[in-house]
Amino acid sequence: SFTDTVMVISGKTILFIDPLYEEIDPKKVCRFVSVSDFLDDVCGPQALDQFYGFFGIDEGRLREGNLDGTLFWFPLRTKKSELSEVIYTTEKVTDVLESFKKEVGSEMLFLTSLENIELYKMVNGCWDIDSYVSIERSCAQNIREKRTEYKEKIKSIEKNMENDDQWITKCDPVWMKCIVTYNIEMNGIASRQEWLVINYFHAGKMDPEIMTLIRNRRSKYRPYIGIAARLDQPIPSGQIFCFLPLPFEDDSPTGLPVHINGFFALDSNRQHLKWPSHDQKLSKSHLENDMLWNVLMIQELLPIVYTELFETWQISPYLVQQFVSTFYQCVPRKANSKTLTSGVVQKINQYLMRSKIPCMESKRWVQMSDGYFAVFKDETCLEIQATVTKLFSACTDKVIRITGHEDLFEQWNCQEDLKQTNPKETRNLLRSNHRGYKDLEDCYKEHLLLYCCSDANLADLGGIELLPLQSGKYKVFQPKAKSQQETVYLCEHNELEILIGKEENLVLKRTSDYGDLLKELATSGRLNLYLFAYLICICFFLG
């Protein structure tokens, strides 16, 4: 803190907070006095002169209690005191505000009354706005109404709990879900941020340990939990909020791609959550209430609101149409998980594997266990990828393409064998669904044959009609053991002259990757495709 005393003006009353009075007279740590008495009898009319003219403040409005808002005054500590030896100069405060400005867009995420923050700088005796963040006017009224409803419901629960501390188990949870846009100006540069924010007050069915702590009147634990996902671009690292953010860290303390908020128990300097050490976890020793509360908030309640984040995507056409990539950015990665949230990461990924997820191109929702992930090796060219994806879309209507987030497929596939558009599945699909590819143009059939053979399993082409004939038709690949009536020969261009009329059993050699593949298939000895030279040798031998 950079102050020893605080003055708050609200309505017609002034509150003075002076912790230094704790040992002298505890009753005077917090003192209330009317604005009129302060101006007339305590300090005189000039006491608040320095505020007049700024933000619409004047003596008349203060006396009448018509100030639009609440005024907080934090005088800077100019000399060492019993509270702190740190002295704050104008330069130090400027540094603090510069740090504050870097994350000003996040400051209001979990606050339910504040609508804008403005930082002023005095220039030539006048106050100029240096930076500000405010809720965009287009969504402000909707946010205001949701906030009011949220607070009123919680206030009702709190009131009933005064007479019945079990009341919280007899009512429904309270949710506030909103998409909020902030307009920001910093150092003369204007920008905007769009967030999906979910606040949650846990009620109804309750974990016994959580209920025991809530009933602890001394500690006043309350099950507030929330989550915020930035929609227009990923955040560098997920941070922890206790309504206001804890000091931001370069390395996320949670390892999550979202910000989390909660009524957490913090250490004395409000820098970190109280959390059990590794030894305490291993020994399963008794945890103090603050640590136990934080553990329960993270492990039991955070998964509830995190899953709701993804559920909200499913019921919002706007989210899935505009921010489908953000859906996957919000999925927690196991590789980034920290001790604090490792259990949450596991629960969320298990939930997603039982749920529907969106395809980034079609925007359709597909059950993960039923879908085919369009995941390809780096060496697979884009044209082939597009053809294979088109084939699966036409035949199954359950393609899941997560371009840019393929790491999630690897993460999920390690837990469960997921279906994907690999060469094996492509061959199986071609064998089972002839209508899906027989009418495709030749170039697309070339793509499919190249892809089907990209895993070098040439013997598994049996039953697939992708063997191109000189006549322009296609024949089914057959294993070598089949009848020789379906045998096809790969020949050079000059060999066609002696084989006129046999186009139904000939494949013309090509100079391309496709041609190289056909030659490899003809010399493999596993299929009903041979080099024309093979036929000459057979005839010579029989002759």
C-alpha cells in the first residue's frame, strides 16, 4: 500500500480509515462524519478545496450528497511510518500506474458495479485523461441488468442465511453469463477487447466440506467462482483474480488459457493464494481452513464453471460463428498444467471427450467419439488434405477439423483411440461407401490414391475402385490371389500401338508422383496391376 490513511466520501458522509489508531483507540480506526460537520466544524470550508472543479465536484454537491459515485482519497506516504517504511513519490506512483495500464482491460472483468476506469494526468494545471477503459455502450445496459439480477439473487440468499445457515443448500445456483466489450484508450491509442465472462455462486447440492466452511461465521467463506475468456485474441497467460487481479505473472500461475476468479483466501500481502505444500499433500496432513477452502474452490467448483464456458458456446450461434477457434484456445493443455490446476485440466478434457465439439470450417457440432479428426502429416500437400476432408464430409458428415490446434488431437488421442482421416480409415471408407467417390473428377481420385498409399500399405487397396484405365474408366484393385481375368497392365506410350482395343486392361505410365506410384504398385506383386513387360515375359515363356 502507498498510503497510511484513506478517506471515502459517499452521499453526505465521510469515512476516515486510520490503522495507526489501532493501539491508541480501536474505535477510531474507522470514523464517520457528515460532510457538513467536517466543513463547518472540523477543518473548515477550505478542507476539500483541492477536489472542486474536477469530475463535477463542488461544495454544494458534497453538502447535498449529490456526488455521482464514491470518492476515494489515498494520500501518498511521504515519510516512514509504523505501517511501512516505503515512501511513495510522484515518480513511484507513475510507475505503479504504468504497470496498471498494461492490464487495464482486465481490471473490471469480475467487478459487478464498475463500468469504467479513467486515469488522469495533470498537464499545465489541468487534468487530462491519460488512459481509460469502459464497457461499450451497445452492451452496457444488458450488462447492467444482468449484474443487478445476479447481485439481488445472492443478496436474497445471504439474507435468508442469517436465520438459516443451511439455506444455501435449499436454493438454486446463481449464474451471470455475458459477452462484454471494453473500449480502451492508452497513450493515445484506441482499442477494444471482447470477453466471455461467467460468474457463478454455488448453491444447492453441496460438498460437505464446502458447507462446513461456509457455515464458519468467523471466516465468512462464500462460494463465488468465475472464468473469463478473451474472444478476439488469446491472452498471454491465465491469471488469478480475487475480484481484482492478483499481481500478473509472465508465467501463468494456473497454466490455463483463461482468467479465473474466486473468493479465495490470500496470503497477508495479497500476492498469492494460500496453497498446501508438496509435503502437506503427500502426507495428507490436516490443512488449515484457508488452504482447504482454496483447494475445494479450485478442484470442485472451478470445473463446474469451466464446463459451462464450453456449454455456452453450444447455445450461442454468435460465439460459434465468430469465435470457433477461440473455443479450442480455451481448452486447457496438459503440457501447460500446474500443480494448482492439474486436476481441473484432467476433468475438463474428460468432459470434452464425452461432448460435442465444433468443426472450424463447417461450424457443425460433432460428438467427439463419433467424429473423424481431419489431422494430417506435415508432408501431406494441402490439395490432398482438402480432397480427403471433402470425401469424409460427404460420406459421414462428422468431420472435425481443428486447424491450428492439432496438439489437442494428440492430447485426446493419448487417452482414447479417436477416429481420424488417416490412410487406413480412408481406405475403409472407400470400400464401404462407393457413392462417395465414384463420381469425383480424375484429379481428386489421384489425390485419394496417393493418400491411401502414403502409409506404404499397398496390399490394403483391395476393393477400392481407383485403378485408372486407358479407356478413362476405373477398375477395382484386387489382391494377387484373385482371378487373373481382372489383370491390368501398366505400359509405356509406344506400347499402346500394339495393344489397340485392349484399353480396358491398360494403364498408361505417367511422369509424376502419381505415375511413380502406379509403377510401384505394378512392381509390388501384391495387386492385379503389372508392368506390360511382365505380360511379354509370360508369353515368351509359354511360347
